[in-house]
Amino acid sequence: MAQEKVTVGKNTDYPLSGILCLPDQIDTPVPAAVFVHGSGSSDMNEHVGGLYPFFDLAEGLMHRGIASLRYDKRSYAHGRKMLKNIHPITVYEETIEDAILAVNMLKNDPRIDPDKVFLIGHSMGAMLAGRIDAEGADCAGLVMMAGIPFTLDEVLERQITELAEGSKGLIGWIMRKQLNKIKASFEGLYEKDPEELKQTKMGGGTTLYYFREMGDHPVSMYLKDNQKPILIMQGEKDFQVRADTDYKAFQEMLGGKDNVTFRLFPGLNHMFVTAKSDRITDSKNEYKDTRHIPDDVIQTISDWIFQCCEEK
């Protein structure tokens, strides 16, 4: 695989190590994609347990003639510095700003076709894809893998509820206590004074304002009137983002739009590898063993990107 070490945001306060993956032969400028991480701190490969999903995608797309850029998430590379210098931290500083820099970096590379740079967002990265595009990335199209059409506070409350209901004994008691705490924190979230929310910590340097700011920019705001090509992908066995809830809600929201394509992958989990379980209580072991994103997922993305390029 042809790889070049690069730095996203080289002249900013938060430079990020990255990898530009290129097809072996480039006779004319090629299409490319930028990968945007899910929630939490993550390296450029979105490594969790034995899984390296962004590496799998980059390698697979490269063999199909599509370049890609992946980079360490800012909270992974500069977590302490962010906590010291940014208050309150929002998804703009955590994710959006760097994704825009990454897209523009590709557009300015002569080996890349600037009109054929796509965004591939996973989980929270998929939730933010439309906003990233609208706030400066201006991509050729959006690939949303395991995205969520609801607000982050709604999703977190739902996931903790499922954990509490599926857990027994001491763990169940702890989860129910955590659920009650979260419900109390989120009550009246969108009516409270934003300045008060900025001072209310939720753990890990996150404040309640993080959820409020993201909720004030709902996914629907950026997708309902968006005319660019959008590919929405979902693993059938995903217990973090539900096919029967989240994917279905996207279909109801966007199903009548000609620019939106839906793909559901049987047997795959949140990371788009073969699932071991479909229960959220098994999350500790779900991503432990090494597996790879199957070819049909990568081929779906590749075919869709080239189709979009032909229609330009």
C-alpha cells in the first residue's frame, strides 16, 4: 500500500499525524475520501480491541483506485492540551475543524481531483458529516456508516437504559444508578442557560454544553435539503446504533430523496465486521478479536464513489 506520512493542521495549535493512502499508479487526479472518527479518543485507524476499521477501508479503497486520508483525532493526540486551553470543548473543536482541514488538504493535492473528495464518517462522524460539509468541507458526497439521526443525549440515555435493563446484580444496580443520574442531568437540557451548562461537568472534560451544542445542530438540519449524494450504511447486528431504530429513522427522514442510497449489511456490527452478539451487554468482548471489514462493504463504497464521479 502506498502511504505517505502527513500532518493535518500543520500550522495550527493542534497538528495531527496522518496517513495519505494513494493508489499505486496515478495518471490523472483520483477521487479521495477523508475518514471521520466516532465518539471518544481514537487514533488514525480508529483502533479498538483487535479492529482497525479505517486501515481496512483505506487499504481496500486504495486497491480500487481511491485515495484516502486518515489522521489521529484531536482528543487522542492533544487531550490534555485541549482540556487546558479550550472551554467548553464542543464537537467543533473535537472533530469538525480538523475534518474541514483534512478535506481542504486533499483538495490542494495535485494528485487528487478537488471535485471528487468525499467524507466517510463513522458513528458520531456520520452524525456530523452533514455539518462538516456545510461548515466548510464542501465535499462531493457523504458516506455515513452507523450514523444516528437523533440527538447525542437521546442516544446516550437509550444506551444506558439498555445496559441497565440487560444487566443483573451489582452491575445492574450501578447502571440503574448511572441512568438516573444521566436522566436528571439531561432534564430541561434545551431550556437551561447555556452558561450554566458550560460549567456543569459530565466527566472526562465534557460538559453538558457539549450535548446542548450538538443537539442545537440536529442531523436533519443538514440532510433534509442536502442535494449531494449520500450513502447511509448500517450493520444489521449493531447494538450501539440500531437498524430497527436509527437506520429506520433515516429511511423515514430521507427515503424519498433521489440522492440518498441505503445499504444494510446482514450479520455485521457497529464496526462493520462480523458480529459475535447483538446485545449491548456483550460490548466488552465484541471488538476484542481481530476481524476485518468484508469486501462487500468496501466494494459498496467504492462503486458508489465511482458512480458519483461519473455523474459529475
